[in-house]
Amino acid sequence: MRFLDFFRSNKKTSAAVAKERLQIIVAHERRPASSPDFLPSLQQDILEVVRKYVPIQEEQIRLSLDRSGDCEVLELNISLAEAERGR
Amino acid sequence: MSEEKKNGKEQRKPGQVIVVTSGKGGVGKTTTSAAFAAGLAVRGYKTAVLDFDVGLRNLDLIMGCERRVVYDLLNVIHGEGSLNQALIKDKRVNNLFILPASQTRNKDALTMEGVGAVIEELQRSFDYIVCDSPAGIEKGAMTAMYFADQALVVTNPEISSVRDSDRIIGMLASKTRRAEQDLTPVQEHLVVTRYDPARVERGDMLSAEDVREILAIPFLGVVPESKAVLTASNSGVPVTLLKESDAGDAYFDIVDRFLGRERPFRFMDAPKKGFLSRLFGG
């Protein structure tokens, strides 16, 4: 088995797998605001505030956190239904 | 590594809580927790493995489920998610579930009552609950051991590790629920890891017998120093689920002895390698 593994050189080494896994998890954890309990509750709060003025559904708010270079971007999208605007 | 099915679960006892502890860091607690829990699951027991290392979780990495973590132990304790949402089902073995620790919170958020409630709920549906303790004797470690029925004391054949294990054995006898409520004491088991029989033979390393004599608790076996352990953690596979490895075999012996089956002690003597096994590795 080991002897055959030797010739299967296109197979990724376990160290390469480890590095890839680490890069993903470390990049993820370096973003301080990415914990699962943070975004949902922020979204809920924003929804409450917007609802004071415009009736909207939960799915009309989209919140996402992105990273560009050293900058963290919090993107907030609120789509207002056509009928509601009536322009 | 055959799959054995345990049958007959007509009336169930509450699951057994096993803490994997050592005092000292880096001796192989998480490796042991992952390998032991996976081994129990392969033997047919429904097993949950819990990470208590709040802020420095690693069990998810060793189990290879780091990208599937959404809710953790602290979310469950604080009612932000249910236990079922937080338990990650292993994709390789039936009966195996992982409950990660929180990576972002402070360890003070780990309350004894909260952990007690989670463990009690787990005991209703699991046969074994394996608690992976953090190093040290701080809150995380004390919480991990508090509800234990049994303990795997992971020790390296090295003086500082043995001394720290002795401290931990003292705490198992005084700072656990079983001690406080005057129940039968926590059943302790010694697991000697990173064992190198060749160095023991040369007199460069404490023997398993030495460690056992000093710590004076029942001995479950040794796990040899093995390349397979790094390969396994690189790939996020518990070493007992690796195709074939000395460490995996050693952990299966340990699991079986834990389950009360007789297994001859292996990996205690230096192997005499022949020419072919040197060439092809073995």
C-alpha cells in the first residue's frame, strides 16, 4: 500500500491538507465580528428600527460582512417593495 | 477495526461521563478524546465528544468538522441555540457527535449549572459523553471533570507530565460531583501517550510501569509515539479512523480494555525490524 502511494504523487500530502484547512479557519477567525450570534441579532435590531417607518418583511433585509484588504465592510441591503413606494 | 453493533437498548441507563484530562498541556488530551470517542462509536456506542477549551477550541479541527461549527456549548448554555442544533454529527461513523467549545467567549461564561444541564440532557440519549478538558486547573478544566463518572488521565512518560497528572488525580478525588456528594469515586484510568519503547529500553525514558507505580491508578495502556498522529490531525481524522496505524490500534486496545474486554498489551516493547519492514515502513 505504502509502496503504491509513493507513485501516486498527485495525491495531496496531509501537510498540504493541513495548511489549507488552517488558512481557511484562521482567516475566518481573524474577523472579529463573525460570530454566529452577532449578525442575526444586529439584523433583528435593524429590522425593528426600519419597521417604525416602513412595513417590511424579514427577508427584505440583507446583511453581510466582507473583507477587502485591511478593511472590514458591513453591507446592509434593504429592499422596499414596489407597491409600498408607489412612486 | 471491524464494526461491532451493540444490540438491546431496551431500558437505558444514563450515559457515562468520561473526562479526558492531564493537567499538563500538549500531552495528547484532544488526540485521545477524538480517538477514544471515535473508537467507542465504532464499537457501536452512541458517543458525544465535548470540547471544554473555551477560547482555544481545537477538537473541531482534530475531528475535521471546523467548517461545520455554527452553535457551540456556550450558545446552548445561554439558550441561543438548542443542543440538537449544536451537536455536529460525524460524517464517517454512526453514533458519533461533536459539541464544540466557543471560540470567542470568555471561559467565565461556562457555568457549572449550565454544563450540568447540557450533560444531563446528553446522558438521556448517549451511552458515553467524552469531555475533552483544557490544560491547567482553571475553570474549564474543573468544569470538564466535575460531572465525570470516569477519567482518562493522559500522561507522557516525562517528569513534569507525571507530576501534573498526580495533581489532577488528587482533584478528581476531591473537586468533582462524585467527591462532593459522597458517591463512589470517579473511576480513573491511566493512558500513557507518546511512548517510545526503544528509549525506555535504553533507559532514556520512564517506563509505563514506572508511571503506573508512581500514579497508582489502573492502567489502560500505552500509545506509541507515532507519525500517524500528525497525519491524522493534518487531515482532521481521529487516529482510530485512519486506515491502519500503530497509534490507532493502540487506542482501539484502550477502548476495548475500557469496555472490559481482555486485550494483550502491545507497543510496550521495542519492535525488532527486519530488512523488508525497514524498506517499506511498518
